[in-house]
Amino acid sequence: MAGRLFAEDDLTPEAAINITPFIDVMLVLLIIFMVAAPLSTVDVPVDLPVATGTPQPRPPEPVVLSLTAEKGLLLGRDTVSHDDLPAKLTAATGGKLDTRIFVSADKSVPYGEMIGVLNRLRAGGYLKVGLVGLEKAAK
């Protein structure tokens, strides 16, 4: 009476793939993306912070264009209209389009107004623009 320890069917390879762990991982990733996607597209009003970078050396005679809270333009200390801006910039820079223009704006100026001024500078050929902000000492 000899008994067999193994049945012949026990040693045959199984051809089915266990996909349960794969489905579990995919569901976890789906949940992560569902939570993370709304966080990356939030519209929040931004009050820009003070820059902490190292200040660059100023040129001896900088050309500073300021946008006041009343949406008026100042070139240096002189008031300039939006229509006269290209002619006044040409006079201030001597016609050199590679002169860096330093632009400062009041904190209460709408972002669209600031972009409008930058668009006027670009349309006039002035591509080197520096934005002026307050300096904050590094902690």
C-alpha cells in the first residue's frame, strides 16, 4: 500500500495572474490624484512678499519708471502720460533700446495696469526691464 504524497495536478504551473494588488495600487494612486489635483489649481489672491535676494548694483543714472496708486506714470520725478511714454523713454535713454528700465509700482495698483505698462515698454523695444521692490534683510 503505497500512498502518493503529491497529486499530479499540484505541480502544474498556474497561468492566471493575480491582479488584486495591482488594482489596490491603482485605487490608491487614483485617490492621491483626486486629492492633489484641486490643490494645484486653487485661485488665491496673492499679496506678493518682499524679495530676499541679494540686491544688484545700480547703474550710475538709472531710468526709473513708476506707476502710482492713481495709475499715473512718473519717469524719474517727471509726470508722463501713457501716450508720451515712448518719446520720453527715447529721450531718457538716448535711443538705446538695450538700456535697463527699472519699473516700480504702488502695492495697490491692479496687476492688469502693471502688465499694460510692461506691454508698452515691450512695444517700444525696451526688453531689459527690472522690477523694483523693497529689500528685506535675510534672517
